[in-house]
Amino acid sequence: MPSLLFSKALKTFELIKAFINLGEIKNIQQYVHQIKHIPELKNISRLLYENKFEEALKSMEDFRNSYTQIIDISTIEKDQIKGQIKLISYQIESLEIEKTEIESLIEQFNHRYIIELNPFISKILALKKKIYEKLKKHGYVDDTYMEIEDEFNRSREEYEKEIKIDIPDLSDDDLKSIKEMHKEAVKYCHPDSSSCIFENKEKAAEVFNELTIAVKRNDIDKVRYIWSELKSGKPINDIDQYDELVFLQSKLESLKIKYNYLLSEISILKSSESYGIISGIEDWNEYFDNQKIMLENEYNKLNEKFVKDE
């Protein structure tokens, strides 16, 4: 029997019991009619129709006790689901932190790559443009020239865009500090966290996004500000505001979907070419110094072969 019918039956029992105690038997008929179609209550309605009130009252009490047991079982199930929700919420927080750290690593590497190496790459592309223009004058036509033109423009645009972004180098202590603040702040602003301080989930998502950007940019002052503001708030455990089993089951399923989505996103990030390159680099300074030497050598070889004698 659905919980709504159980609840209605108990209220009907109270009315029937009151009329029996008052001796107003005729007033119970409409209420007996309401419950007689419920299979679990057919015996009770039969006893009432037969005026066997003592037996009927005992059967109603037995039914109430049975219902109370059902409620207890439901409460246990809800507590179990709440525990699962809290656990998966914590796991989601951890995955979000891992995802942000990987994205930060990739973005910071790409930023440094463009800032430090694009000038060398643009210098080589400019030289190649000059070489192909020279060859074209001698009747040598190659579509590669158009590709170089596009690549040169793209390299320059990337550099102009990234040069406006400031990602400072942080000390080891500051990097450790920013990770610790980020980990704690996520608990208070992630929309799915059981410790989220925001009732408005859109506002939570907005602050979480702001925090993520600050972490990716190594903006330790901004991270510290957001972290301190969040710590001063009062956590709101939204799952404790609801007691419906169906709601809790739905909440748990939606979190499972998000958890699997984050696992997939992290897997994609880790299998990307950029992350593969970064994972194999022990010292970024050494890597970029070597890349500059290689690009400078490439430029010199091209210049030696095609331009030097002009």
C-alpha cells in the first residue's frame, strides 16, 4: 500500500475510534466506506460493519503497529541513502579537485609554451614565408605557403591572447597553500557538496567557477579571499532538509551520473596529447630551454640553406 494511503487510513482510524468512544456509531459509516476498498483493511471494515467494535479497534491498533514498523524500515533505508549521498558527494569533490589540478597543469603548460616558444616559432614561420616567396619568383609553386601563412597568423594570435594573461610562478610553499585552500573551499561552494553554504545552487556554481579560474591562474590572493569568505559562512546540509525517500533516491542517482561523468572527463584529460607530454617532463625549465635551442637551430639551418647568400 502506498505511504499516502497508510497515512490517510491512520487518520480515518482516529475518527472512527472517536465516534465509537462517543457512542455515535451512525457517524462512522462514511469513514468505513472510505477504507473498505483497500485490500489490507477489508477485515477491519468487515468487523465495523458487523458492529464488532472491540475486535475492530484491536485490528486497527495491530495495523498501526505494523505501519510503524514499516516507517522504521523506511527510515533506515533513508539514512542509508543519505550516507551514500554524503560519500559520493565527497568523492565528487575529490574528482573535481583532481580535474581542476589536471586542467591547471595543462593550461599553465600551454600558456608558458605559447609565451616562451611562439616568438621562436613565428620567427621560423616568417623565414619560411620569405623562402617560399623567393622560390615562387623562380617558378616554384607550392601550396605549403598558404599553410605557413595560416600557421604564422595563428601563432601570432595565440601569443597576443596569452600575453594578456598573467600566470605567476609560485614558490613550493605557495603552491602547497593554494592546493590546501582549494581543497577546503570546494567543500563550501560545490553545488553537490553536503557542506555547501549556498541555498541557491546557481550562486554556488558561480563561486565554484570563480574559484576554479583563480586556481588555474595561480591567483593565490583571489583563492585566499574566496576561501576565507566561504569559511565564514554556515554550511547548509541540503539532504537533511528533505525526508522523502523518492527525493533521496533521485538525488543519489543524479550524483552517480555526475560521478561517472567526472571519471570520464578525467580519463579524457589524462589520455590527451598535452597531458602525455607534460607527464614525461621532470623539469619544465630544462624542457623549455631545450625547445628554444632546437627552434633556434632550426632557424639557423633554414637561414644557412636558403637565405645566407642573399
